[in-house]
Amino acid sequence: MDKVYEELDEVKAANEKLRIDYRNKTELLENLKKVQNEQLVEIREARLVNEKHGFEIEEKTREISELKLTNEDLRRCLREKDSVIKRVNDANDKLRANGEDKYREFEEEKRNMMSVLDEASEKNIDLEQKNNVYRAEIEGLKGLLAAAETKRIEAEKTVKGMKETRGRDDMVVKMEEEKSQVEEKLKWKTEQFKHLEEAYEKLKTLFKDSKKEWEEEKSRLFDEIYSLQTKLDSLTRISEDLQKKLQMCNGALTQEETRRKHLEIQVSEFKAKYEDAFAEYQDARTQLDDLAGKRDEEVAELRQTLSMKEAYFKEMKYENGKLEQENRELLGSLKELQEATIQGSGNSALSKLKNKFRNLENIHKNCSANLRSKEAEWSSQVEKMAEEINDSKLHLQIKEAALKEVELELENCRSSTAKMRLQYEEISIMFLVLSRTVSEAQSRLANVKEEQIKDEKREGKSYSLLMEQLDQKNAALAKAHLEIEEERERVACLLKRIEMLDLFEDQNIQMQKEVERYKEMVEESSRFQTQMKEKLKEAEDDYEEKLLQVCDALDNTNIDLVAEREKVVALTRQIESFGIVKEKNIVMEKEIQEYKEMLEESEKGRVLLEEQISQLESDSKENIRELCSKVDIAYAKLAEEVEKTASLVRKSESIDLNEEHRQRELENYKEMLEASTKSQLLLQEKVVEVENDSKRKLADVSEALEAANSELSDKTSEVYQIEFQLWVWKSIAKRLKAELEQNQNLRKRVEASLLEQVGVGEAMRQERNELMHKLKAISSARSSDSEKESLMRDKDEMLENLQREVDLLEQDSLRRELEDVVLAHIIAERELQNEREIFAGALQQKDQDLCEVKHELEGSLKYVSLLLEQKQNEVNMLHKAWEKLAATKILNAVETESKKMMIIELEREIYSLSEKLETTKLRAEMETKQRDLREVTTQMQEKLRTSEVEKTELVNEIASLSSEKQNLLSFISELEDGMLKLCDGDTKLMKTLERVTQCCDEFGKENNNGETIGSPRLAMKHEEDVVIEDRSPFRQLNH
């Protein structure tokens, strides 16, 4: 019994140890629960952080996309500015070329004017020389008059003597006749002398006036040359300033390009970092997925262990039931023993109790073994859980470090993005400055162009003034020619008395040949002028025909555009009358904005949709307005393009009105868009019903788009044709300009030839004056009969000298003389030959010769005057023809300048059209990019939604796992309660066994004296020995 008590004590101690271990394990489980809850909280926080990082990364991607867009915009701006700079450079080069050409032209004009001034100065010198000669001639004439008076007095004296000696009557008659003749001659000479003085005074006044005019023109030309030089200097300075500014702009652009490259490198680095962070995020996510898989495996293992424990619990329940039954049987056996003790028959009950007690000991042995195995399992599981906790802690620390690094990178990215924004702001400021400088340069160029236009106008005015001055000078020259003709008439009276030699005939024949050659040259020049006039007329006719063709084509295009506008108005009215279905979404709306003819096909489907969409009519009206506004925008764009093509002929006033109308339409469209955005929120719920119908209509819309694109391509082809026609007109204008330059060169040559003719006429005038002096000397010598022979000799000598001088003059004037001078010389030479014959045949008949000479001189004077009048008329005709040519050339120049202006305006309008087409293309590209961005955003939103769904699923799984864990913990607590109950039952059984043993001991002591060999006492001892031998394993267990 002592051993039994000791063993029971040991069992109690073991149970207490087990309870302590169990409590420790429960505490460990609670700690593990807390740690697991903390890990779950940390995991949730990590997920939240990851989600935040994901959102930040998405925001950064959006910012990067925006930065890309801004970068592309900056590149486009740079390209546009490069193109603007190139255009400015081209314009500057053109201005330089034009300035150089104009400078050369001014230099040529300056040289021409200097040459004209030199010629004028030479003419002035010649006029002064002529004045001196005229003065000498007047003095000689005065001397001749004095000599003639003395001779007259002597003749009177001789006549008186002759009267005395001869018959007074005859002599008186003769002397009276001679006296009357001499008086007439004297009167004629005095009148001639008065006329010469008047002509001299007129020439003197004309010379003074011309000298003043030449000086004024000279000063004016010098002033104009100085002003032109100053303008050229200012233009060169402006061009140099523009070049410097352009160089500065190029330097700034290179710096900005380098900055842009650095920014691109930084963006690529940020992309790489973002990709690395995204890869790390994916790795962390994969690790989380692995941990979730491991957790699922652990949960499955725990479930298996729970199932095992449930089975074990069931077995324990079953064994507890068996033990309770055995206890009941023991209690029954105890009652039987008590009854047997009372009755004296308790041996069989004792044996049964001993057997049952042994069975209980065996069961206890198995329980202890099972408890040890379970303790080992629990300890191994606890160790595994601790290792897993440590691993998870390490993973969490690593992830926290990685998250800290990512946060640092994000901060760096934010700082870099801030720097990038600052740099972009700086770049934008630089671009604004550059744009301002470029605009200033353009304004300066415009001012320079305006100044050039003003200079050209001034030059035109100065050219017109010079032409007027030339006309005045031509008029003065005509007056001088008239005076020269008058002098020629006076000189012709004296030329009839000159005797010519036989050599004049050969020379006259040569002169005639040369005159014929000159006539042929003049005829060739007139033919060339007529051919040039015909070519100019043909070019003008071709130009007018082409202009008419262009006007007809433009009228046809205007008619087509009016028809298209009428169609557009009809369509807009139909659109206002009919309803249109709401688009699928914002992408469909933007596609419908570009589609121009979808409304015609939507009208067909309206009848089918009226029954199905009766509820959506109130909501669709607003959408109809939006679509109408968008279609109006599209048609407004078409109208803009059409008006741009038509504005090649129209004026700027209609363009301003159209622009105001467009601005109003745009404001209305903006208001409609604001209203449409409000209605879109209400209509998004009802879009699902309309998707099928909208898909059907997309095919029709695509066909309409293709038709619209074909129309646009046709219009662009028409624009290119117009550009080609403009190029053709430019080439024609260049050709006309070259022909005008040739005509101007011809005009200059003709003017030079006219000036040479004037010089030749002046030389002839000098020669005739010399001949007049000589003739006067001869006539004075003829008055006396005594000096006839000496006069004849002097006359022969004078004729020989005159012949030599005339030979020299003719040799010099063969190259320069015209038809009128040559014919006058020929006629004078023939008349001189006739006079020579008359002088040779009738020298003795002086009076008859003088009368004949008078008659011949009068006839020759009339003939010469007629010839001079004819030549003057021819000169006037030539002058008028030249004036007409000059007027036609001026008109042609004006027409060419107007055509140039028209061409420039057309080029500007074509350039504006091309720019607007480029803007439309850029808008289309921007819209496509916006669509792509929206598609990407929708994809990202779908991915976010899927990730959120997965997240909710994971949260639900975690919640289910936590609930299962709580269920497991409650089940373990129930198991613990059951074990405690079993231990209490065991203790109660042990107490009952102790009581039974005590009762048995007391019973044995009472019957100690009356036991035998076969008594139950010995059997009990024997059984006790067996029991002691069988109890040995308890000791091993306690150890």
C-alpha cells in the first residue's frame, strides 16, 4: 500500500508537471497568437504601404507620361522655332540679296547720274565756248558793218565822180538800184544781227536755267545717294543685330538641347529605377504569395492535426466512457464486496477488482506514453513555429529595409521631379523669351520690309520725278532744236554761196551708203522693238488667260463650297430635328467628334430605336445637342478650310468676320461641352443598353470617315495644284522681269544714241557758224569790183580750206550723224555745186548773179525749213513713241509689282493654310495619343480592380483562417478542459481505490486470527506480489 501511495503521489506530481507544462504551452500559444496577430497587422500595413507605393508609382508613371508629353511639346516647339529661325535666316538672306541688288542698282544709277552730270558739264562747257564764239562773231559782224559803211561812203563818192564823168541819169539809176540793194542788205543784216543777239540772250538764259537745274539735281541726287547709303548702313546694322540675336538663340537652343538630353538621361535612369522597384515589388509580392502558400500548407497541416486530435479526443471519450463504466462496475463490485464482507463471500469480488485495477494501470501506462509522444510533437511544432516566426521576422526586416530604400528612392524621385519641373519652368521661360525675341525680330523684319517698301515708293517717286525732269529736258532740247533750225535757216542762205569741189560727190556717195546702212540698222531696231512688243502682248494675253482660268477655277470651287455649305445646313437642320443615341463612352464621344457623316446613318436607325428608347429621350436630347455642337465644330473646321481656300481671292475683311463668327461658335460649343459633361454622369448607367446598336453603326461611321478623308485628300490635291500654278506664275513673272530689264537696257541705249545725235547737231552748228563767218567775209569782199580777183583767190583758198575741214568733219561725223543731217548736207552740197557752176559761168554778170543767189537762197531756205520741219516731226514722233514705250514699261512694271504683291499674298495664305493643316494633323495626333493614354489608364484601372478583388479575397481568406484558428484554439481549450476533467476523475478513482484498500486492510486485520492456508489472505498476498512485479513500469515512467 505504501508503494501504491508513493506511486499515486508520483502520478499526482506528474499530473501537476503536465498541468504546468500545459499552462506553459497555453501561454506559448497565446504568445504565438499575439505574435501572429502582430504579424498579420504588419502584413496588412506592409500591403497598405505596397498599395501606397503602387499608387505612387502609378502617379509617377503618369507624371513621367506627362513629362514625356511636355518633352514632346518642347521638341515640337523647338522644331517650330528652328523652322521659324530658318525662315528668318532665309528672309534675312533674301533681304541681304535684295539690299545688295538694290545697292548695286543704286551704284549703277549713281554712275549713270554721274555720267549724265559729266555730260551736262561738258555740254555747259560747250555752250560757254559757243557763247564765246558767238561774241566773236558779233564783234566780227560789227567790224564788217563798219567796213561796209566805209565802202558804201567810198562807193557813193565814186558814184558821184562817175556821175560827173558819165551820164548822170544812167549812173544815178544804177547807183540808186545799188543803193537800194545795199540798203536792203544792210537792213537784212541788221535784222539778222538783232535776231542773233536775241538768240544769244535766250541761249544765255537757258544756259543759266539749265545750270541751276543741273546744280539742284546734282545736290538732290547727292542727298538721295547719302540717304540711301544711310538706309543701307542701318539695314546692315539691323541685319547684323538679327544675326547676333539668331546666334544667341542658336546658343540658347543648343544649351536647351543639352539640358533636354540630360533630362532624357535622368528620365531613363528614373525609368530604370522604377523598373527595379517594380521588379522588387513583384519579388516581394511573389514572396508574399509563397508565404501565403506556406500558410495554407500550415493551415492544412493544422487541420490534419485537428482531425487527428478530434479522433484522439473521440478515443479518449470512448475510453472515458469505458472507465466510467469500469468505475461503475467497481462501485458495484465494492457494494458486492461490502455485501460479501457482510455475508462472508467477498473473494470473487476482490479478484475482479484486482483485475480491473491492473487494467487501469495498463491504461495509465498507455496514457503517459501518449502524453509524452504528444508533448514531443507539441514541442517540435512549437520549435517549427518559432523558426517560422523568426524567418518571417527576418523577411519582414528585409522588406522593411527594402521599403525604406524604396521610400528613399521615392523621395529622391520626388526631389528630382521637382528639379525637373523647375528646369522645365526655366526652359518654358527661356522659350517665352526666345519667342518674344523671335516676335521682336519678326516685327523688326516687318518694319524693315515696310521701310523697304517706303524706300521703293520713294525711289519710284524719285524715278517719276527724274522722268518728268527728263521730259522737261527733252522739251528744252526740242526748243534748242527749234532754235538750231532757225539758225540753220539763217546759215542756209550763206551756204548757197560756198563752192564745193568734185571730191564731194564721191564722199556724198559714201555718205549715202552709210545713211542707207544706218537706215537698215534703224529698221532692224524698229523690227526688234515690234517683236518685243508682240512678245509682251502675247505674254500679257497668256497671263490674262491664265488669270481668267484661275478665276474660273476659284469660282467653281466657291460654287462647290456653297453647295457643300447648303448640304451642311440641311444636315444640321435634320440633326436638330432627329434624336441620336448616346455614345458608348468618352472614347466613342471623341471618335464621333472626328466622324463627320455619322449623323446620316444614325437617322436610319432612329426609327428602329424609337420604340426601345422611349425612356432615354429626355436624357438623349442633351447628348444630341452635344453631338450637334461637335458636328458643328467639325463642319466649322471644314468651313474654315474651305474659306481658307477661297480666301486666296477674297479680302481680309471677310476673314475677320469669319473669325469673329468662329469665336462665337467656339464659345457656344464650350458651353455645350460643359453641359454635356454634367449629363454624362447621368447617362453612364444607361449606356449598356445602347452598346449593341452603337457597334453596328461604327462600320457606317468608318465608311463616312473614309469619304471625308477622300474629300480632304482632294482638297489638299487642289491646294497643291494651286501652289504649282503659283510657282508657274512666279516663273512667268521672273521671265517678264528679265524682259523688262532688257527693254530698260534698250531704252538706255536709245537715250545714249539721242544724246549723241544732239552732240552731233551741236558740232554741225559750230561748223555752220564758222561757214557763216567765212561767207560773210566773202560777201563783204564782193562789194568792191576792184577786189574781185583777190576775192576769187581768197574764195578758192577758203573753199580748199573748207573742203579740208569738211572732209575732217565728215570723217568724224560718219559714225554719229542721222538721216536728217545727212540729207541736209547732201541737198546743200548739190545746191553748192549748182552755185559753183553759176559762179563759173557768170562772174561778170554780178547783179544777175546776186538776184539769182537771192532767189536760190529763198528756195533753199524754204526747202531746208521743210526738211527741218519733217525731221522735227519725226523726232517728235520718236519722242512720243519713246514716251509711250516708257509709259508701257512703267505700266508693265506696276503690273508686275502688283502681281508680285498678289503672289506674295497668295504665298502667305498658302503658308497659313499649310500651318493650319499641320495644326489639324497635330491635333489628330494628340487626340490619338490621348486615346492611347486613356486606354492605358482603363487597363491600369482594370488591373487595379482585379488587384483589389484579389486583395478582398485574400482578406476574406485571412479572416476565415483567423476564424478557423480561433475555432482551433477554442477546441484546444475544450480539450484541456476535458483532460482536466479526466485528471479529476482519475484522482477521484484513486481516492476511491485508497478507500477500498483501507477497507480491505481493516477487514484483514479484523480476521487475522481466523485465516487458513487457502484463506483469501494468502491469495491476496500472492496477488500483491504479482501486482508488485507488474507495477515496476510505473517507476520507469516516473523516472
